[in-house]
Amino acid sequence: MERILSGHPAGEAIRAPILHSWRRCQDAGLTPGTFLPRLIDDVDYDNTLVRAARPVLDRLQTTVADTPSDVFLCDASGVQLLRVVGDASMCSGSNAILAVPGFSFAESNIGTNAAGSTLMERRTCQVAGNEHPWEPLRRFTAVGARVCHPLSGRVEGVVCVAATRERANAQMMAVARRSADAVEQRLLELSTERERALWRRLRGAREARAASAVPGSMPRDLCHRDRLALEDAAVRLIAQGRAAVVEVALCDGRTATLVAQPVSDSADLTGIAVQARCPGGLSRR
């Protein structure tokens, strides 16, 4: 890590999320000798996120049973709330602290890791072996997927799937994403009927617009990275719940403008609509 950040060539390409995280650690003055693992005392283990996630993780217990892997849930600050462990060796000896409720996976405490780095990068992240600066994590590979509230778009937490490096596989990414989706669905189920009605109405409007869209109507299609950037900015605007305008730089040099406006209908349902505009004809709500 230190060699690469100081400009020495790497044997293979370092993935962007990992390099971003290493640089954040470097900028914060964090080195392998300065990490401060923490246990957070004042944690609510019966909050809405926990109630939504518990059945999801319980169902995964049989999936990870007797395997060197586990699944755990952290809140939006990286504090561990729930964990299901396959093989006891995953959390034995010097790694026992990793299974303790309240353990903080924040980057500011233990550096690059699937939970903390996913929250900082605001996207799904995989961290493997020596990509972890903190030595106790180096025998593991883990994937983190964000949990966002279906209505507000607010990041509620992260679901992580971890395994020993030797047993890591491509399915971990799919399991993490499906689990996060299942928790989000449970959050919706725990919402009020009025909130669910708003969600159904907004989803119906999105589907109607998608069905009526003219193929090829977007003259300069967006790359995957730009779509993620616009969606992420839109989620933040919706979560703010008020009129606002922000600009997002796109990969091809254009600048998209996102305009958020309150909307309501005859049924007294209210929400926020976000429209993206940029040179070249893009205009999507």
C-alpha cells in the first residue's frame, strides 16, 4: 500500500475503489501501526434496520453453515449490528473481536474494508487479502453492498459477505446484493401504508415512462459510471426533501444539471421529483 501510494509501480492494476480508500487512509494519517479498532457502546440493537434485516440473515444461516464464511450487517456509520457465522474458525483467536456486536468497521478505525469502504465509496465494494491495511483482516475476502431506504434513498447500512481468501468466489457479490435488496424490501414492508402507497405510485410512474420511451431518444447514451453518479446525486436530493439544483461532471466532459422539485397529487401524496438535464438532449425524471 505505502509503496504504491508513494509512486512505485504495482505488479497489477489496483482497482479504483481500493486506491481511493488507500488514499483516504493516507490523507487521514492512518498507517498499519496507527489503526484503532473500536467497540461502540451506545448502539440500538432493536432499531428498524435490525428488525428488517434479522429474518434475512437468519435465512442465510443455513447457507453459510459449516463453511469458512459469514454474513454481517453494519449501520450507516459502519458499526456491526448482526452477524451469522458459518465456521467458528472465522472468529476465533485474534479475530474474535470481529464478531462482537458494536465493533466498528469504519475506515477511520481499521482502514480499507468491505463495510467501511462500501459506505465511503457509495457503491458495492470487494476487498481481498492484502488490500486490507489492518493485518487481522488480511486472511479474508469480503464484499459489501449498501442498504438504502426504498423511499428516502438514505443509506441505512451495509450487508457484507466474507470468506477466507482460499474459499472466496464470484457468488459472494450476488449474495451480498440479493441480501441488501431483501433488507430494503423489508424496510418497505415496515413503512406506513401511506409511505407504501407513495412508493407504489412512484414506481408505477417510472414504469409508465419506461414503457413509453422511444428507443434511441437519448442521442449520447450515458456510460455506467455516469449513470451511477447521476443516480447517487438524485438519491441525495430526494433524501433532502426540498427543492435544490446540483451539477454533476460526466466522463465525456459534459455537465449534467439535476433539478429537484416537490410534487404532490390529488390524493395528497407528496414526494420529490428529480430531473437530469445536460447538453446533447438528455432529459430524464
